[in-house]
Amino acid sequence: MSFIMYLINGISLGSVYAIIALGYTMVYGIAKMLNFAHGDVIMIGSYISFVTFSQMGLGPVPAVVISIVVCTALGMIIERVAYKPLRKAVSPLAVLITAIGVSYLLQNVALLVFGANPVSYVSMIAVPPLKLAGGELTITGITVITIVLCLVIMGVLMVFIKKTKAGQAMLAVSEDKDAAQLMGVNVNGTIALTFAIGSGLAAIAGILLCSAYPTLTPYTGAMPGIKAFTAAVFGGIGSIPGALVGGILLGVIEILGRAYISSQLSDAIVFAVLIIVLLVKPTGILGKPIFEKV
Amino acid sequence: MKKRVISAVLAATMVCSLFAGCGGSGSKGGETADADTFRIGGIGPVTGAAAIYGSAVRNAEQIAVDEINAAGGINGYQVSLKFEDDEHDAEKSVNAYNSLKDWGMQILAGTVTTTPCIAVADKTSADGMFEITPSASSTDVIKNDNVFQVCFTDPNQGSASAKYISDKGLGSKIGIIYDSSDVYSSGIYAKFKEEAASLGLEIVSESAFTADSNTDFSVQLQDAKDAGADLMFLPFYYQQAAIVLKQAKDMGFAPAFFGVDGMDGILTLENFDTSLAEGVMLLTPFAADAADEKTQAFVKKYNEEYGETPNQFAADAYDAIYIIKAAAEAANVTPDMSVEEIGTALKGAMPSVSYDGLTGSGMKWEATGEVNKEPKGVVIENGVYVSID
């Protein structure tokens, strides 16, 4: 019975990683850059929902909407101000370093605005826990919501990319930026849209993350950000189903490793598995091999 | 050109943000260069993840120094205080120590957190400077004879907790979760386990977490629940304890919870549902709602100056400054003496000092630097601390 409980907890944790990993993987797929500030956008999203829901007393729906809107705007501003001017930079390292800089900037701004004291995040999701097997198995409401929401987001995103013009444009830009531009695709607009979607999802991920693990500090986003980045690489960076598979596998391995191998070594186990996967399949589980065209 | 301007603005913003955190770390005290003032330095994390502890210490030290100056100073000399940030980083802490020495520091009231304190303690020992740490609780901190502690040592807390649980019959099957990446937590855990074995307490589940995986405790709690634990010993800080309490409730696991001084602060955690902490027991030297006059006056003053309720770190720091005063008066030191002379005089005087403070009455010190005071057990009832005894 414990095993099933661990598995469900793992899938729930993995679902949060998957939603965060989407932000990394979409941006990487389309702009070919690692947005290390993504984890901190999550933290900002959590704070915004905390302020609107717990401090200003707005309902859950406006709180979520405001949080998504703010994060979307923030993502677009970061892209416009910090990344776009560097897109043509000689070294691809420039934009990577800038991303790390933005990450620290967001953390320190949050430290100034919200203070270093942690706050207790009150979950706005009031779903009663699911009791199975005669009360032996208690699945919290937030766990159910997280898993369901993760699947819904994945589904909507896949349909969006396959069926809409903007989605097709994203696909085109990720295949070949210059050719897409020649075909009349607005590359800059598409990249901005990608950042907008990724950051909007970051707000949702932040709310889910803090609802399940309710202590919020300016550093809340850092570690989940790194784990989700790992999940994205694990599943094959650039691939949307890969983010789902990588995220959930990572969550399950982390929890099961902690339960059955060692509670201290869970992170070491996660990263050891990552190394093995990358050795066997360098592009990640669902990643496509890239052929250099000459 | 436009791009250049934007990137310049951006770079400037980032640089500003780096310095913004340091803005508050300077001291309010006078920085006059005369030999008629005692120069006390403080070091602790005022920014970064442990900022809550460092800023509490900085604020409380300032309050104590202001009070002492208003009442005529130490041995008739005024005191000036300068506090430097170390971001809970050993290397930065040593840098902070060096810059305080350049300023002319004679006595160090710090550092706040254990790992940096171990590094700085080696420096003060080499310089013969007197050091008293409000809150760095590892025994490694006091391995040099010039360093004294206001707080309990980690092993002390571990054995006191085990004794307390056994004496009061609080639980028979004990589950433990501890932070294996933190010397404070694992130090308490090791001693608790040893003491529990000799007292015949049964430990049915023990599991760890690390600083990188400190948000999910479902596995550790499930393990304890399966093992039938009726008391959970939680020797770590309240940020994590808050999550443990919530997750335990969510999974329908309701043992007794027992924490140590790191648990203090859980009630002041903003927006925390205090009903989760109902019945939680902890050993703490300081309770902000204690009825004695000294505590009330301090809490009131702290609230007026900084707009929040002080935690035990603030209380330890406030005591630290007054302990320096008591030792300095016993040894009759003056500011014109050298750092080493003051250090020797103060450490010689410490074992004879007996001090009644916020964090204990009749506090006395071993020559090794360890403090003797009684731990106080409190239980949280209706959102406030109530004494168990």
C-alpha cells in the first residue's frame, strides 16, 4: 500500500516538474537558449497569487488570472529587454550568462520587495482528499488537481501547436529560424509568444508547487527550476511530450529512491539516472537526433 | 545605439540589485575614531536564505547597544556597533571579519550561523579576540578558548530533548526526520539517538532530507506512519517543520510533534495556519509572549523599532551584548587596551559571570565556552506558547 502512495506522490511531484519543464523545453526548442530565470518566474507567480489571494482577499479565480497575466508580461519583458538584444551576439554564452543574471535579479528584487522571511502559502484549491481502499490510501485534493491539470495543459498545448497558425509558426521557427523568416513567419513575434506561454505556465506551476509544499521564499523557484531543467533534458529537450515523460519519471525516481534506497541520496540517484540515460541516448528519451546540415 | 543604452541600463540595474541587499548592513552607531569607545563588531546573514536570523541579531544588538549607551556605556565608555553581512557563507564571513578589524573592532558579537562561525572562530583565536556567538550552536564553534556561546550546544539540545521526552512520558515509539546537510540538525540527531538508546526510548523510524530536497516529506512521514510512530522528533528549522505539519495532516497522520529551538518562529511565519501547530512541543530558551518584565520590554521595543516580533535569535543577540558588558565590567577593561589584552581579560572573567537574561536566568559559562542554563519546554496551545512544566 505504501508503494502505491509513493508512486502517486511521485507522479504528483513529477507533474509539477513537467509543467515547469515545458517552459524550458519550449524556449529551448524555439529560441535555442536556456532560460535559467524560468524557476524564478515561478517564484514571482507564487508571490503574486499569495498577495492577491491571501493578502488582498481576492477569490481564487481572479488571483490565478492576475498571477498568470503578471508572469506572462514578465516573461515577455525579460525576453524583450534581456534576451532579444543578444540574439545576434557572437557567442551563445552571452545570453546564457544574461539568463543567470536575470535569475539573480529576480531573486534579489523579491528579497527586497517581499523580504527574506518565508511565508506560509495557503492553498486556494479546496478539493477534499480522495480516500481509497477503505481509508488506507489518502490522496490529497492538490495531488489529483496537479496530475489532471498537467495532462490537460499538455493536451491543449499539443493541439495548439498542431492545429493553429501560431503553433505551426513555432514549429517552423524551431526547425529553421532563417528559413521560417524567409517564408514570412514573424520570428520575433513567435519567440515572444513562446516566452509568454512558458511564463504563463510558470505561474500555474508556481501555484501548484506552493499549494503542495506551502513555504514560500524568494528562493522557492531555484531548486524546482533546476530539477525541471533536468527533467526537460531527461525527456529530450525541445520535445513537449518529452517534458511530460521526463518530469514524471524524475518525480517518481526521486520519491521511490528516497523511500527504498536512501532518503539522503535521492538527488544523487536522480542525477545518476540522468547521466545513464544521456550516455545511452544522448538526445534524451523522446528527443530527436539532430543532423548537422552542411 | 539604442540597444547599447538598454543594455547599459540593464547592467546598471543588476549592479544596483547586487548592492541593494547590502544597503542595510551598515551600522547606525557612530563611527568616530576616538579611543574612548568600545568597538563591537557583529557578523551574520542579512541577505540570502538565512537573512531572518542575521537581521534579527543585527536589530537586537543595536537595541542593546543603544540601551547601554543611553545608560552610560560600559565602564563609563560609549559603545559603537558595526554589523557586516556574510550571507551565511564562510568565505564572506572571514572577509567581513577582516573589514571589521580594519574598522577597529575589539570584541566580536557573532557570528550568527554555525558554518561561517567555525571559520571566523579560527581567526579570532589567532588574533586573541574575545568572541561570543548568540546562536552558532555546534561544539566546533567553541573549540578555541576565546569563543563563548549564548545558545545551547547541539549535543546539549539532543540529550535534553531525549531526557525531556522520557521524563514526561511524551511518547514511546519515536520517529525522527533530520536534515543531513546541516550540522545543526545532524548534530542534535546524533546525540538524541545516543541518549534515547540509553534511556530506553524506542526509535521506530529515522529518515533524512537535504537542503536540496527540503520541500517534500511525504516519504519520510509515510515511513514513520507505517512504523507506528506516536511521537515525531523534528530537529530542524520551522520553515521545513511547517511543511511537515501540513503534509502529516493531509495524509491523516497525527502523532505528537517535538521540536528544538529551530522550531521557534513557526507561529510568526506569515499566514501560517497555527491550528496545524496545535499541540506541538518544543524546547526553546525564549518565548516572545512570556510574562516577565524583561521580555515584555524587549519585545515592545523591538516591535516599535522594527515592526515585528523578535525571535529567539534576537533574544540571544540582545543577551550577548549584555554578557559582554557584564564580563567587561567584571574584568574592568577599557577601550584603550589592545584587542589581545581585552580578549584575555574577558575570557578570564567569563567563568565568574552569572547573568540573568532573556534566554535564561542564572546563566553561567564553562571555561570551554559552553553555557549552562535550563532548557524550557513549551507546548503550543491556541496559537501561543504555554510552559509544559
